[in-house]
Amino acid sequence: MDYYALSLQKHKEYKWKLEIQSKVPLKTREDLSTYYSPGVAQPCLEIAKDPKSAYEYTWKWNTIAIVSDGSAVLGLWNIWGLASLPVMEWKSVLFKEFWGVNCIPIVLNTQDPDEVIKIVEGISPTFGGINLEDISAPHCFYIEEELKKRLNIPVFHDDQHGTAVVVLAALINALRLTGKNKEDVKIVLNWPWAAGIAIIKLLWLYGVNHIVAVDTQWTLNSQRTDINIYKKSILQYNINDEGWDLKQVLKWADVFIWSSKWNILTKEDIATMAPKAIIFALANPTPEIMPDEAKAWWAYIVWTGRSDFPNQINNLLVFPWIFRWTLDGGLKQIEDKHKLAAAIALAGYVKDPTPENIIPSPLDKGVASIIAEAVKHA
């Protein structure tokens, strides 16, 4: 099926996919007097006295903003804010459809990180949380860090942390199937940028000790002078400090996590990996290697980011429920312990994993309550 043509048709058909609806009756003068003037003055005064009461009197309690500068959209990369609007609109639909969270898509006409921070800080009183989306590295790290310092509402960069949670959940069940353990399994991660760095940190927190990160040149190591502060921050997790290239380091790998460019992993590369190789080919819309080709050459389990293959690594398993729970619980920040608890619960939701069924379907709405309960007790 040509999903590109079908999607274009559906986007045109449902261009009014989002709307704002009133939930209150407006039929009489008394209604107007109650909800608008003069009655509306009273909740305004209450909020002026106690800003926290905005959660009682306004939509802030159940509304977030999804903000993008369009600099790293799917596999399309830098297409700027306006062109990213279809993605933000549909993510807003998913927030509402799956866990009842109101989500307002906001795309920006700037890619200056300080301007992005200033804009989001300026609009933040309207919302109970901020979901950053499709913002390129390294700006995404700086933007998230600064907003967390400045705002008293949760800030979550989905491309980093949503991806990391789902990857860890998938890996937990893959280790169950292959009989490998987290302390000894050897992992190579290519492209340590937004998602890659978050994945490495969460895997390490879970107890995975053997990780090597590779970028466009070679393995990250302390002798290199061309890596930025964010890549330097993960050197502490790297077990190899040699200047190996990707093909060299793959020869001992049990797991290959790739979130970079399509069609750059060959069947010969996979054939050099350890038995029962585990492959995360997460580039969208075209993965680094197609699952059937990878399995024909040694791979035991393969994930992609696509919904038309088994084992989809989809942030939809994470971002709606994490905001549902933080809004309900009044959390000020989403911490590492919450992400770790979510990944473990997500893995445990699949009672009998198989190589074709490692993690739940993004359409399984039963995931939310299981994960919310786990996060609550974190």
C-alpha cells in the first residue's frame, strides 16, 4: 500500500482534524453572566491570589503544548516549523485519543535556541506541561535543560526520553528471549545524538555495563578533540576507549542500536555479530536495514520505527501516558526514576514475548494504567 499517497489524501480530507469545543451551556443571559461577565472576574481574582488554583479553574490541569522548530522531523530532517505542523497536529490527536490530554500544536518560525526558550517560557502559564518535539541536537539538550530550570511545569523531550523508554523495554524482553543478561550483553549504539544519548543513559541506569557509542567518524573516545560537551558526557559509559570504526566494533556486539540514516547497515555487517543478534533499526521512514534482510543474515530480533512491520519502536507507548500521569499527580518534573519504572512496566506488560511480539502495540490502550501505576510508585 502506498501510505504516502494515502496519508496525503487523508490529511487533505481531515484538515480540520483538531478543533476547540465548548463544554458549557450558553443559552441564556444568565449563562453569559455566570461564565463570562461579570462572573468570570471571580476565578481571575482567585488565581491572582493563588496561582496554583489555575489548575482548579482553567484547562491548565489537562492541557499541554507540543512545541517544534521543525529542525529534525522524522527522517525528513530540517523542514522548519510550518512543514512540521502535520506531525504536531497528529501527535495532538494521539494525546487526546489515547489518554484524554488536550494538546495544542505550536510550531515556531525560529530555530534559535534562546528564542525558542523565550517563546516557550512566555506561553507556559497557559499549560500544565511542555512536550518538545522534533528539535535537532545539540539545541534540544540546551533547550530542555534551560526550560526545566525556568518553568514549574514538566518539560519532556519526546524524541530523547520517549524513545529511550521504549528501547529499554524492548531490550529487557529481548534479553529474556535470548537468555543474555544485562551485565554482560554488549551493545553498540550508532549516532549518539538526541535519542542515542538518552538511550545510553537509561540503559546504564538499568544496569547495562558494556556499551560503545559510534558516530559518523569512529567510536567516541577520550583522545578525540572533535566531540561536543554532550558526547563527552557519555564517555563515562563507554567501555572502549580505542579509535575503532563501526565495522570493527560490530564484531563483538550482541545488540546494535541505530538511529541515524537509512540503508547504511549491510547484511555482511550483521553476519559479524554475536549469535542471536538483536537489531534496532530506528531510522524513519526507511530503516537502516529492512527486517527481512536482517533476519536472513543472522539477526534474531529486529525493531524498526514503522507501524507496517512487527516490533515497532513507537513513542506513542510513552508520551501520552507520561503526561496523563504527571498532570494527574501534579509533578513538576519527569525524572529518571519515572522513565526507568515505565520501561520495566512496559516490558512486563508482555507476558509471553516472541521474536515477533516483544512490546505492546501502540494501539493497546491497556498499557496506560499499568505504566501509570508503576510510575506512581517510583
